[in-house]
Amino acid sequence: MNILVVGGGGREHAIIKKIKENKLVNTIYALPGNGGIAKDAICVDIKATDIDGIVDFATKNNIDYAVVAPDDPLVLGAVDRLNEKNIPCFGPKANAAIIEGSKVFSKELMKKYGIPTAKYEVFDNMDKALEYIKTAPIPTVIKADGLALGKGVIIAMTRKEAEDAIVSMMQDKVFGKSGDHIVIEEFLEGPEVSVLSFTDGKTVVPMVSSMDHKRAFDHDEGLNTGGMGTIAPNPCYTADVAKECMEKIFIPTMNAMNAEGRTFKGCLYFGLMITKDGPKVIEYNCRFGDPETQVVLPLLKTDLLTIMQAVTNETLSDLKVEFSTGSACCVVMASKGYPVKYDKGFEINIPDEISNSVYVAGASTKDGKMVTSGGRVLGVTATADTLKDAIAAAYEKVEKISFDNAFYRHDIGAKAMKILEER
């Protein structure tokens, strides 16, 4: 089989490494891929948002199956266009990807179908939004409606911060057209949990839960990033919570999308908060999370490509999807200065004996060597029977990797360990 994977980050590297385990796979193409992915797939310099280019390449290279991993091409209709050329895909069509593409849509979907989430108001007029915020409960959460590279959410701890967020989104257009509409919602409290799920529109199969670490520095200090590390499973996601999520959130969301004529087939990501009133949805994503994928897929025992094809063919209920009972930890190594300003072009040295556990996100090739080209450079994952051992093994591998200006958090998984120790 010839496989095409759209995207070029650590998430895509993890997907490619897992798909490679299938013996029927001959060639994997990554569009655009990166300097690290080039060791596991043939990278082609076509941007993930170049839908015409992707479709043209797929038709000319006899692609048997395509995986569209990032949010942008999904929202732009990459799956629709590839399907028109009779190329089967893993990923939702554009009318279902809107569940991430529009925060207004997803909030109104939850309201209409009684899916638990934070209370909210929607605004397309800045003056009305500023008037509302004068009496709104503080802290509050301000969200740009559309995609904003995962950065379109601001938690305002004061009324001034809320006002500044509204102006920056709606007047200054810091997130472009994504700020034409905004959602102002209730600030929820409780532990956060990420649950990725496979769904074919008929069946929902949740994957192992995970805990992301968004802040740049130890002790959850510094700016929000795309994710500095993850662990799985999340100790806050107990069997009782999982049961409640399945009954009140996962299945109702699948059914709601079906009822709206927007059947979702692919990976539906649930960003949850476990509040005192039970689990509530913070956000939906229409694809695998990054860096959650880098801990979830290493624990997957069932063949990934087989699952993906079952999703496409709507036969997921016929498949037994199994995960390891162990734990995983991923530590992200970034460039000093991320997520603001950082230098690039430093050679990356990864020993061969740990390369299978390294998922490269921001690297290119220069003079035959792999060099840094992004803020988050790579993720280092380890699995073990216990979380404690997985964390220790991940950091042991981190110590063996080197590139100039590297930095990483030293406390990935510490919060989860504390929860486990207090039980």
C-alpha cells in the first residue's frame, strides 16, 4: 500500500511510525513532513494547506489511503477533495471538521443537544462584548471563533485583561478573521483531561486519556505553548468519570453531529474539565492532539492503519481496539525563547538506539544533517509498567539528545504523580 500523511509535526511523525508497523505498507509519503520524518517517510515539499497540490500529488502517485492529520486542511476540505478522486481517507469532511473550525458552532451544538459545557455568550460586535464584560463574572474565558494555531483562547483574570483580549481579537485582529466572532464563557475549575477517540459515526472508541502540560516552564509558569509534554493515562480520568463521559458527552456528541447531517469520521478529540458538577467539554478538536498523540499511540496495541480503515468503512464496531495497561511520558525539547522568539539552524544529535522513541516536530535538513527549524523541536517518549518508571525513562533519553539552545521542562508528570501518591 502507498500511504499519504498530510502534515509535518511531531503528531504526524508518531502516526507515521505507528502506520509503518503494518506489513502491507510499502511507501509512506509525508506532505510536507520535516527533517526527522524524512527518516521514516518520503517527504514532499507541499504545504498541508495546499489542497490542490495534495490532491494532484495523490492522484499521480497511486495513493491507496490518506491520513489528513492537521486541523487546517481538514477544515479546508482536504478529505472531501481526496474522496472525489476515490482516495479513501482518515479524517472528517469539512462539514464535520467545523466542530473545531468554529467555536460558536461547537458551543451551540452542545447547548442544543444538552452536552455539558461552560455557560457562554457569542458576540460579533466589539462594543456589545465590552459592555457585557463590565458585569460578567471574573475570571472569564475569551475565545476567537475560528482556528488560531491553538492560541485563540485567553483566560482573563481581571476585567482589564478581558477588555484587552476583546479589543485584540475583534479590533486589532491578532488572530485574523478568527476574531470576527468571539465566545465569552464561564471560567471552569478542575483538572483537565484530554481524550482522543476513534469514531466512524456509529461507534465511539475512546483512546487512553492523557494530561497535557501547556506552560513553557516548570511549575506551570510562563506563557502557554503548543504543549511541553504529556503523560498517559491521566489519573483524574477514573473509571466512573469515563463512564459518565461516554454516556453524557461522547455518544451524545456523535449523535448530535449525525442529527445535524455532519457525520464525524476520524479522530474526535475531547478537551474535558472534571468540575465539581461532573465532566464538561472545554473544546473539541477534529484531529489527533499534539503532543497527546505521542503518548497515546505508543500504548496502542491494535494496528493503527487497520483501525483507520475500519473508521473509513464504518466497521469500527467489528474491531477490538486494545491499549497497553502501562503508562507513557513524552517530554518536549524546545528552542530557548519559545513560544516567542528563538534561533534556528542548530544541528540535532539523536543516538540511533533511542531514535524510535523520538518524534520530530521542528527540524529541517541542511548539508545532510538534521537542524532545528521550529520552536518545539522534538518529543521524547518512553513507556513502562508504571508512570514513575515511564517518566524516569523519558528523561533518561532526553539527556542523550543534544542541540544548541535546547530547553525542556523538568516536571512533566509531576502533577500526575502527586495525585497518584495522595490516593
